[in-house]
Amino acid sequence: MPVHPFDLHVQKTAQAEPHRLWTPDDGALPSLYLSHGAPPLFEDSTWMDQLFAWARALPKPTAILIVSAHWEMAPLSVSSTQANTTPVYDFGGFDPRYYRMRYDTPDSSSLAADLLKVLPDTETVYEHRERGLDHGAWVPLKVMYPDADIPVLQMSIPTHDPARLLALGERLRPLREQGVLVIGSGFMTHGLRYLREFSLDAAAPGWSAEFDAWAADALARGDVEELSNYLGRAPGMPYAHPTVEHFTPLFVTLGAATDPEAPVTTTVDGFFLGLAKRSFQAA
């Protein structure tokens, strides 16, 4: 039997140099927006290499706070802070091995306490003590940080209003100065229902390529207003995002940046099954 691409990834990353831990001398970590794929990410060696290299280009964070497209809930909620909580297998029709995978991370109670300190006193935050990380969180993190030795806390996305998400991200900025990696996890285009073929070498549909090019241009110019008005201005809508939850985590990322209107650094681009996997970091 051929070796599974993810097993090869684990073997390769195990030989990497030790990952240097963040220190205050490094300054604030950037905030990230990543296109998270799904279990098929574990079958794409190039994409896994890109994500792991991205993680290693940054100091090892003290903790990770991630907002995923797959947990829409208000009031604001967080996942279990307990160590080794079982992940959420919120996908169907894949290889049985993906339903046996785990991502057993350390206790994240300290991060949860720090999160409460930066949120308004009027904000009620609920901990779902039985809820682990969903696939928008644990799948990419298992590739980026395969040792699972960093505390991870998932926060729900409580709204899709860009202004409110930018404000929420702004509240999270102080965490970056403590070595916390703030991540918005989605997919730059996500029109799965409009794909005509499901193959790795499928050409990007016009609506996917056009939306991605529009987003890349706006991000390069730091045009938050343009991005915020994506529903009316972005080409390819609504095909690129029939529902918007895979795009809107981007606003948490930008809000958490020191200057949301500064150009971002693209770390991953290209297409997967015709969907744009554009990912970036904001300083």
C-alpha cells in the first residue's frame, strides 16, 4: 500500500529543527487568515508543505485563538478549555481514517482568562465544555503544528457584519503582544455547490478566479471598505460564497492587525478543486 501523504508529512516534519518559542523580543505575532480545506488537505502534499513552512516562518506561539467558519453562534462562545477534548468531525463521506484522527492539545484555561480580559465587561462568553475544535480549526492546525503542544481555543463567529467583526478583532490585538496567534479560518471561495467537477487539477471557475483576484487586489491595497462591501461589489457573487461564513472570518483577522488598512502578506495562493485557497498574514 502506498504511504498516505499525511503520514509522509508527519515523517518529514518530525525531522525539522526545533521550533523556537516566541519571546517578547519578537513583538506582536501577525494575525492570520487561512483557507482551511477539509480532510482532502491531508492528501495535498504541496499545500501541507506551504502551511507548515508558514508556521515555521513565525516563532512558535504561546497559544492559538482561532475563529472558524464552522461555528456560527451568538452570544460569543468558546470551545472546551480542557486538554485532549475530542475534535468535532463535522464532515461526511471521507476516508474512515479522518474520523479517527485526534488533535490533543493542552489545557487552554489561561488563554480563555486572557480573552475575557480584553473583551468588554458587558460581553457574556459561554464555554461549551463538551465541544472540541471543528475541522476548520483542527485540520489546518494538525498540518501546521503537528505536535499539538500549543494550547488552542476556538471562538465562535457571533455575527457576519464586517464592522462588528473588525471591532471584535481589534479587541484581540493585545493577545498578539503576548505571543498568541489569532487566526480567522475560512476559504477564500467556497461555492462547492457550483463546482462542475471535483478533481485536483480542475480549472478554477470564472466566479472563483474573479472573486479571488478582486480580494487579492483589495487586500494588497488595504481597502477594508471595498472588502466590507463584498456582497455588492465583489465579482463572482453569490457563486463564490452562496453563504458567507467562509469569507467573514477575514474581518476578525484584519481587525486584529495593528493597522487593518495596511497591505497584507499573501502566504498561500492558487486553487484547490477550483476553489481559491488564498491565505495571508497581517502585521
